[in-house]
Amino acid sequence: MSGLPYYGVSDISDSVVPANYVVGRPSVIGACIHTTGGTNSIHWLTSGAAASGNPASADYLISRNGQIYQLGKQGRYPYHAGESSFKIRGVTYTGNQLSSVLLGIEIEQVGSQICTLAQNQATAQIIVQSGIAFYWRWPYYVLGHYEIATPTGRRSDPQGFEWGDFMGQLLAYARAYNIPGVS
């Protein structure tokens, strides 16, 4: 892959409690990037959020070293967008509709930490691989949680996420995977 690292994926989707997801996912058309607000993210995304009374999870969690944990399963989607609204290809999606059509990618970090190069690369790898699997057209819809959350200002994540660095990695992975339309 043109010298780019490949990050392994650990499937832990069987450990996600049913309260954190909905069965019956339509076509996925893009991704929403989030950042965690603390440590022990696997516990929180698999069962802790549901136990708190606020079910939430993600399709993927990216650890500080770039390890990818798959939380989502084919045919189900996690609650990750919350109250939200965004127009994609002329269709306005609201609330859990956005959770259903956007992959939820959580990047693990605390406070003012800056996302690592490994996290940017692993996130780019997952998005490009998902684009292939779901037949997305380039350019892909990749949004920050802050862009879709309502009311405006309700969310500010991904915190510490360097969009320019990430977009460079996304382009590099798209070229390495020979995505049509990428030059």
C-alpha cells in the first residue's frame, strides 16, 4: 500500500449491549467523527453508556496507538449522532437517521490531547475501506459531530482533531486503494 501502515481491526461487536444500537441499518453514505472524553472507552461504548441511561456507541473506536476496534455489526447501527440534522445529496436527515446513514467513528483521547498520526491513519484506512464496501462516490462525506449536532454548539467534537493532517492521510489511503476519481 505505497508504504502506508495497515492497522488491524479487532471485532468486539458481540460485547456491545443491545440498548446501544438499532437493528435495521439502511445504506451507509458517509462517516461522522467523534472523540471520546476520557479513558476506558471500550467499556463506555459497549455497555457503560447504556447503563447510565444514555445509550450510545460507535461503529469503530480508534485507540491512541491506532488499534481499531469494530463495535458495529452488519445490519445494525449504533446511537452516535444524537439530536442532529444535516443535508446530504439534497436529503435532510435528522436525529437517529444520521446515526443510521453515517458510520460513527470514535477517536480515543482525553482533554486537550491532539489526535496521533496513527489515529489519523487508522481513521482514514477505515473510511476508505468502508467507502469501498458501501460503494461510496469520491469525495466522501466525512463530518465532525459538531457539524451535525443540534442545536448548533451542542457538541464540539472531534476535539484535538487536525482536519488538514487527516485529509492528507485520507487522500493517501484513497490513492493507495485506487479509489476512482482520486488523482
